[in-house]
Amino acid sequence: MKVEDRELGVSSLLNLNKSYMASIVHNATSVVVDGQYDAINALVIAKKGQELFGQLEKAVRPIAEDHVKLGKGEVYRKFNVDITQAETGVSYDFTVCGDTVWEDLKAKVDTYSRLLKERENTLKTITKPVTMINDETGEVMEIKPPIRGGKLGLKLSIK
């Protein structure tokens, strides 16, 4: 059987467990490493699958959440998946508290975050060591260029 002929239908997907998924990934990776399947094709399949299933989950999740209501501690098991009710996306709005200590701290954090970002943008422009004077202390400093990290990789844009 050719690699292209191996399909995962809906019933196959529903019956997957983490161990079998890991096995599929291992086998697919081995086929690519051994040169039996094109690495770019495998990457494109993975990217499109990720996009497809991400969109599907985003669309279907609210419908499923409206459809199934579970009690605290109740577990709904289906297709090797445990489904429980959980509070997600928890957030707090502290601006309504009227706490002046929090408001002062928040203002300072915002100011320092902005100043830090501005300083980092300035430092990014330095390409060789340069002598500067600290305006606040009068200290003479030798500023070195920052170390830029990253790696060259492949960017996939689905059209």
C-alpha cells in the first residue's frame, strides 16, 4: 500500500487514542526520514489538517457546550475522551475595584513597559559598540549591540 492510500476516515479519527496518534506520527516521520514520502507534502498535510481541525473545533465547540451540560465532577466519556465541565477563559477586570494602590501600580507598569519597549527599539538599531552617557546618572556606558536570536524555517500560508 502506498503512503497516499492510507486514509483516516471519521470513524478512524473517533477511535484514535494518544498512544495510537503517537504511533501514527512516528510511522509518518519514519517514512519521510527514509525518503519514501516527500517532507514538504507531509508538512503541508499537517498544516492543512491543523487549520481544518482548528476551524472545525472553533465552530462546533459552542454548539456542543450548549448541547451538553455536566455537573461538577461529572465525566462524560466518549471515543477515548473524557469530557468535563470546566471554567475556561477566566479573566478579572480590576479597573472597577476603585483600588488606588492597584491603579498607581498599573500606571507605573504601563509607563515602564512603554519606556522599556522604546529602549529596546533603540538598542535594536545599534550594530556596533557605542559609548553613551546615562542622562539620569551621568555614567558613561559602552553599549553593545543586542544578540538577535531566531532560526530560518519554513512559513506556510494556506491560500
